[in-house]
Amino acid sequence: MDEAAAAWRAVRARQVLSMRLTLKSLGHIVARIDDEQARSLRDGSDGWSIMEIVCHLRDFDVIFYDRAVMMLAQEHPQLPAYDHEAMAIERDYQSQSLVSAYASLQVSRLRFVGFFKGLTAEQWARSGIHPERDSFSMTDAAMQVPLHDLDHIEQITRVLAGS
């Protein structure tokens, strides 16, 4: 294996590790919040509640996984778009349980981590067309997960800091 391939393998391994670490960070935060707080503490007067944020993370983890599977199975597929605002309403995020939402996210994330760990070098080279970003590689998909987590972890900690 040449140096460039070894370097990419190390980067990808760290990216997969970051998927696990952001999930753990979120878990430490939500463990200290009950459902009442999760429903009432919001990101501004018309912003999402902590409950809605965690449910969004749970549902988009599945969406991100499904997109990655599409990229693996199809030649440069058009990845589907989703309306996260509509999903929050249709799936009634506010009525859900924080513990259950986080537990489902944990199960989803373990599957996703296993998926990325099992990819060959050729599979890492697969790509698709993201609805908002145009060309989207498997590496982009691996980076999107923890960055998405971090964006919402920051949002939750900001909400908690303001309460």
C-alpha cells in the first residue's frame, strides 16, 4: 500500500471514529435533560426544541445511511431531498420520548459505523448527486454525519446555556 492510500485510510478511520464520539457527546448532554425540558427549551421563540433536534438527528442518521447505501448500489445516483421541517410536524417530534429517540439514534449509528468500517477502497470512491451540494462522495457522506451532529450539539448547548 502506498503512502497516499495509507493516509486516506487513516483519515477515513478517524472520520468513522468521530461519528461515534459525537454520538457519545450528545448522549452525555441528553442524559441530563428530561422530556419536559426537552420539549420546552427552544432555540429562540420559533426555533426547534431540544426534543425536535434529537429526533431530527435520529431521522437524518437513517437518511444519511440510506443515501450512502444508494451510492454503493447505484452508479452516481441522484440522492433524494427531504424537508426536515415537514418531517418534524408529520412525525410529531414534540410528543416523542428523548430517551427513545436517542436510543434509536444509537442503534442507527452503530449500523452506520459498521457500514463505513466495511467499505473497500473502491467503495470509498463511490459518489452520488446530493440535492443541495451537487457531486457528493462517500468521504463527503462520512464527514457529513459528525459535522451534522456537531452543528446540532452546538445548538443544544446554546439552548441550554440560555435557559
